[in-house]
Amino acid sequence: MTKNNTKNIIALTVILSIIGGFFAGVISSDFFYATIGMIISHFYQVDKINKLKDTVEAQSVKINSLE
């Protein structure tokens, strides 16, 4: 198992625990909504960062080919 897979499994376990705790009444709605909001915004930011890295890499290849 790779490091990335381990991180994903741990993140999924934590997210499912928070969701389960919310519906079981153990976790308050304030904590639930704040945590879910942070998780969603994190995944959107990671996607934007990856797209930006791809663009920078493509431009670097283009600049190197012109030399």
C-alpha cells in the first residue's frame, strides 16, 4: 500500500466518522458543518493547484522547446 492510499483511507475513515457522529447526535452541527466545509474547500483547492501545476509544466516544456 502506498503512502497516498494510506492517506486517502485515513481521510475517508475520519470523514465517515464525522458524518456518522453527526447523524448519531454525538457531534454538534456547528462542528459538522465547519469540518465538511473545510474538507470540500480543500479538495477544490487541491484540484486548482494541480491544474496550475500542469499549466506551468506545459509552459516550461514549451519554453524549453523554443531554446
